[in-house]
Amino acid sequence: MSDLAAPTDTGAPDAATDATDLLEDPAPDVTADELRAEVERLRGEVSRLRAGEEPVGPHEPITTGGHLLWVLGHVSAEMRQRLAGLLVRSTQTASVCAEADHERTISMLRQRTDAYAKTIEHSRTEADRLQRTGGPDARAVAMALTYALLPEVQQ
């Protein structure tokens, strides 16, 4: 969570606080029993929303779903939206990579690069050998081969 803001206190009452104490002037047509029932319903909702949360510090990495749930439950609405957007984009990117089979493509490209490097090394060795041991025609071929292998020419 290093690039995320620390969870903010929303100022909302803790689930253990009795909401009836927070109402200055309850509506006259609401009974104490109805208020208690509403408080109990809201406490159940808070418990349901917080189920599975695993507390995580402000600079600790989010490594579990419980960490993510805890962060989402304790940050501002703007940060929740930002995190949700990041999660959606990451999922889309992973999906595209899976569909395009990027891992296999990268592996194949690495194999080709290794093969090209071996070919280039073999060609340089052969050019050196021709330069030292061959006649004028061999030296001309070696010079041409050396020129073709220069990094500036390959670009």
C-alpha cells in the first residue's frame, strides 16, 4: 500500500456506539423500539460489510483479499474509486496478456535472441579466422562480414 494514502477517519460512529445517543431530536413518530431495531440492523450491516477484513498498516503491501477489504472499508470514497479502477485495469491487462499468450511470445523471442547471439558470435569468430588465414578473397569476405556485424549497421 506504499503508493496509497493512509486510511482516513470518516468521523462515522463506531459500530459499538449506540446511535440513539447521537440523535438530538428523533422524529416524534419514531419509537425507541424502532430506533433500537434500526441500530441493530445497521450494526448487522456494518458487520456484514467488514466480514473478512484483515487490518494492514498504511505502508504495508496489500497481499490478501482481506487486506484489500480492510483498506476499502477504511479509506475515503475517492480512494475506494481509485483502487477499484486500478483493480479493474489490472484485471483487464492480465486478461489481454492471457488472451495474447504474452508469456509464450516472450519465451519464443528470448529463444530467437539467444539463437541470433550465437549466430553473430559464430560469424565474428569465422570473420576473425578468415582475416588471419585466408587469402585476399577471404579477407574481403571477412571485412564484409565484420562490417555487417557492427552495431551501428544493425540499427
